Amino acid sequence: MRVALLAHEQFPDRAKTAQGILRYADYDVVAVLDRDTAGDRVAEHVPDVQDAPIVAGMDDVDESIDALVIGIAPIGGGFEESWRPDVRAALERGCDVVSGLHYFLAEDEAFAALADEHGGEIWDVRKPPEDLTVSEGVAADVDAEIVCTVGTDCSVGKMTATMELVEAAREAGHDAAVIPTGQTGIVVEGWGNPVDRVISDFTAGSVEQMIVEKGDEHDLLVVEGQGSIVHPAYSAVTCGILHGAMADRLVLCHEAGRERIHGYESFALQPIPTYVDLYESLAAPVNEAEVVAGMLNTRNVDGDDAAREAVDAFADELGGPATDPIRFDAAEVLEAIV
């Protein structure tokens, strides 16, 4: 599928959905829409992903595309009205529109009318299925080993760690699969349950449903974590995933140098051993799980030597192996996981 990614004023650092698609999705990215960096190329900002030109808007996308994907995941998931002309232009060209926002584009009367008129479809990724229910506490009964990525904060690299672990596991000969729980993972994998949008009572059940569906088809399932257990806004989702997954092992994700919770800077991050204790003790009454490895995001660290030092320090705090799966290799911690 040929797509354009909308990432206005946010590319690359705050357009994590766009980056996830560029790195992992089986899509041909024709262009990235970003008014601030128009005229550049993706490779000038993120050198190790699929390259594409950056343009100011849909009017500058000369090639045919199948879909426009909203590549931004803002706090609160709202729709920015300055994006409306690009969404409208895509629908007028008969393109599909894929959105991971909490604002459902299919319920926007103007967009819905354009989609009907021009034959496009709107996929609101965060609209949960209607058959979700409470957990039955049976995820641990599947044949597959279950690993869950957990974090010290939101946007530290849990989705990236999940994708890299599955890729490394497959390369090592394991039959591994992603259990997508967020908008980026769902867009990349083409399926999943958006756990931050489901009814609170159904959060664990929505994760359990996916594990039961895939658990006897694969040897290893890696559950994409969300938020953090100490996050003042997102901790409920984190706990729901943890208990619904009933994981065998946990991988703690962190960003080097981050000291405050993103978007909630009055809240300090806790010491790494505190997170290990919190996640293990919270998991234990439902299904005992050990933090066996760590993934450190070193995107803000200059140079591989300094990044390696940061990874080594993180591993010491964690009490287990760690790596940056993008700068180095996820296979370095795979043995501890599988």
C-alpha cells in the first residue's frame, strides 16, 4: 500500500506513529507531510528508516497514494483543525484515511460525506471492537511464552522494543508475534485492540482476547506495553495490560537522560530498581513475572561509546542485560527473554 504520513510540526521526535510506520510497516511511504521541514527528506532526520520526501501538504503529493495516515499521537488524542485541509484533500482524491486519534474521523460529518462521495474509507484505529468483555484470567493457559514490554514513562520506546524483539526472535528461528495494544502497533500489524480506548473493566480482557486468539499459533508472544505504572494519567492502562497479559517475563524500557514524566514535568521518574519492584510485585498476585532485561532508548545520546556506557549503567541498575535495539542489537538480550 502506498501512503502519505501526516506529521505537521512534529516530525520526527513527536511523530512516533510516523516513525513506527517508516521503520516497521510494510507500506510504501510516498511522502511525509510536515510544514516545518518541507523540502527535506526523511533520511536527513532519521537515517535508518525508509526514506521519503517531506512536503508541506497533500497538494504537494504528486504521486498516487492509497491512504493518508495520521502519523502523530498527541497527548489526549485530539484532532488539530489545521490538519483538516490535508484530510479533506486526501478524501477528495478517493484515498483512505487512517487515524489513531481519540477523535474519530468517521464521525466527522464533513469527512464521512467526502468518503462516501469519493469512495474512500476511514479507519479509526482507536475504535475498539464491540465484543470485548472482562478478563477470565486464562492468558497464562496458552502454549506460547508471553513477554510484555513495560516502561518508566510513556514514549520511551515500548513499541519499538516490542517490534525489535519479535524481529530478533524470528531471525533466531522462533515463531514470534506482536500483540498490538496501541495505535502505532495496530497500524503496523493491521490488527489489534486499542486498550487505551476500551471500557476500563474490559482493558485486561481486551489483551487476554488477543493472546487467546494467537497463543496456540506461535511459540512467543510479545505484548506491546503502554504508559507506565507510575504515570499520573496512564497507569490504569498499564496495569490492565500487565494483568490481562499474564506475562512470563517483562522487559523494562527507559529513555536515557529522562528524569521527569513527559507532559507532566512536575512528576519525577523513579529509580530503576523501584520500577523493577513495582512491576514484579504488581504482576505477582495474578501471574508471577520477572523483569529479565531492559531496552534503553539512547536517541539523545551522542556517539556509540557514550550510548554503550549509558546502556551498561542501565543494565547495572536493572540487574540484568540491556541494549538499545536500534543503535545496537536486540539479539543481545533475546537469550534472557526466551
